[in-house]
Amino acid sequence: MNVKTLGQLLASIPLFCIPAVGHTVQISHPTPDGLISVSSDDFNSEFFNIYKGLEVLASGTLTNNIESSIFNNTSQLNNSGILNNNGRLINQYSATLTNSGTLNSTNTLLSYGNSTLNNTSILNNSGRLYSDSDSVFINNGLLSTSGTMNANGLLMNSGTINSSGDSSIGILVNNGTLTTSGTLINQQHFTNNNTLIVTGGTFANYAPLINNAVLTTEINGRLKNGNGISLDNRGTLTNLGPAEIGGVLTNSGIVNNSGSMLSYATITNSGIWNNSGQLAGVGSYLQTAGQTTVNGEFAQASIKIDGGSLSGTGRITGNVVIGSEGYVELGLSPGTLTIRGDFASSGDLLFNLSGADAGANDLLTITGKGSFSGGSVQINFLTGFQPVAGNTLKFLSANTTTGWETLSLTVNGLDSGLGWTMADTGSGMGLSITAAVPEPETYAMLFFGLALMGAVVRRRRRAGQVWQQEFSFA
């Protein structure tokens, strides 16, 4: 063992050395007053107070050997080599434990009393890792925890955390990558500025969560947002597995839900919401701006689009209200958007028509009442399709419709030789194609021609018998 001592008291302590390569020795004294430097292999099997500091050099290995052995750090413990903790390693009373090597903890690692745990390299926890509410845990390296981690104070991550055990966090600022496949609990506040991936297990959010970057719940993971708890998504939230929203979810970024999401609270959207999976529950959905695309199942007790767009080819269950600044635009034309409930709109509706056959045109299907109070309807004939007079092209299906006369109507792309009228089909609305009505100039020419024919007839009638002969069919 190569042990370098600093301090008058430590200088008088006898050291036990085993010169043979590969052997280890008991670190020399339970209460040293100087700095101990470990450059080879040492171990501790008793109570050891670190008053003035202990460093494990890059070439050294220090093992806290058995369950009953204790390292008690009240100063500085710097590890640049290998530190194996099989007993109890306590970091307390404003002490600092800095790991720039490899720290393997299979038993108990405690940090409390305004202490700091700083990992810049590799920290493996398969036991219990605990820091109290007054302590700071900084990870700029790789933290792998398969045991229990209770970081009740501030945890700042700019490195990588892989958690496959049970972890609960007080205040977490994630500027790196956090991957969890066990249980991760947010107790006080969570700000995600980089990447959070739930590959399995449960991410339970019982305190405010702000996502500024990437939050992904994979197919085997589960997101649970507690009752009355705010989840503020300003980045990209992707849900592939089951998710439960019990508090307020505010989205000004992007939400991609292709899994199953249960919401019994409030969702407010001003960004992009893509729903190709299932949203269920008895909550409310309010959109103030942005867009909502429904290509799966979308069910809420109340669905209100005050601004932005509602589109898709999926199924919406619930009563839908479109405000004056909102609009409905079906996607993947031709497509069918089904609303299982009542539909009330003072906004705009856009439909694309591409054929005379059933299924060739956009169709908004409403199983309840369709009521309209202003707004507009725009119908576009897609390139390559021209109807003929007599066609009726249905674009809206409803149990009943009221207020259609309050809408302004626009038809684009129809051949100039054709006209149109709106038709109540008895189960919705359609566009009836008619022959074109002559322009005013055409009426004038027709009137002039009839007048000229009248003059000729009058001249012939004055000829008496001649007129009769000329128009006789005998």
C-alpha cells in the first residue's frame, strides 16, 4: 500500500503495509486528522472518520469492506480511482464527496446536512442512495441506479441517469438524459431541459412538471400526473404507452399521443396536438390556438376549439364547439371525421371534393345535432374532378341541422359551365350541381332575338292567308 499522510497527528500513526502486488490492507486509523491519499489497494472494516480529507488517486482502490463498516465524511472525499462502498458511506455537515473515478455502492450512501455529492464520472448504485432536503446532488457523469434513490433536495443532472430501481426526487433540473425503467416520483418540482425517457415502469408526477425539451413515454412505460398537479409542456411530449392526467395539462409545444391517455381534468392546447391513439375520460379539452389532429379515438366531456384548427379522420366522442376563430379542416382528403355528439359552430368549415362516388369526398359525420351561428363553408374541387349537372355531393351528415342560412358559402374549382345550390339531404347537407345560369349579357341577346322574331311574325300575319300557309303542317 502506498499511503501519503499530511498533518502532525496522522504522521505519528503506524501504517500496516503489505508490499505484495494485488494485496490490500486495512486503512490505518479510525480518526485521522490529516489528508489521506490512497494510491494502491486499501480497505476499511470499521468506523472511519474523515476530518481533514481523503483522496483516492487514479491508481488507487478503496473498499468500504463489510456492511458494518462506516466511512464518515465531514470534510472532503475525492475519488479519482475506484471506491467500493459495501458498508455505509456518510457525507454530512457541509462535506463534499466528489467522484471523478468509479464509485460502486452496494449498500448505503447518505448525504445530508448541507452536503454536496458531485459525480463527474461513473456512479453505480445497487443499494440505497439518499440525500436530504438540505443537500445538493450534482451529476455530470453517468449515474446508474438499480437500487433505491431518494434525492430529497436539489438534483442537477447534466450527464446521464439510468434508473431501473425506485427513485424519488425533490427538485430535479435535467439538462442531460434521464432514462427510467423502474419507478420515478417527482415530489417537489421537475424541470426537463433535455431528454426524459420512460422505457418501463411508472413516472409519477406529484408536483409541477415543466417540459422544455423531450419527454417520451415508450410502450412499456407509464405516465401518471397526479390530481390537481400541473404538467406544462413547452417541448415535445410523446406518449406511446398508458398515461393518466389527473391535473392540468397545458401544451404550447407538441403532444404526440399514439398510446392510451386517460384525462379526467383539464387539457389546454395552444400548440400542436396529434392524436393517433386514444384519449379517453370525462375531462375537458380547450384549444385557444394551434391545431388538433384526431386520427384515432378522442373522447372528453367537453371539447371546445376557440382558435386554430380541428382536423383528422378519426372519431371524437363528446359535444364539440367551434368558436369564431376556430375552423374544421378534414385531413388526408378524402377523409371522414366522426363526431359522436352535438356539433355547434360559429367558425369556418373546409371540405375537399374529388369524386361523385360515395367515399370520394370529405365528410363530417355528426351523430347528434349540427347547429351553426355564423362563420363560413368553403368547398374545393380537387384537380382532376369535374362533376356534371344533376350530381349531389354530400359533405356533412347530421341528425338535424339548424342555422345553415347564417353561413357564407364559397365554392372553388367548379367549371364555369356549371352552377351549384346547397341541398338539405334530410340527413345532412350536400352540394347540388346545376347547369349554369346565363350571364346578364346572354339574357340581353336572348331578349333581342325574341323581339326580332316577334317583328317578323307580325309582318307575316298582316299577309293573312300567306302566314297560314307558310306555317301550315297539313
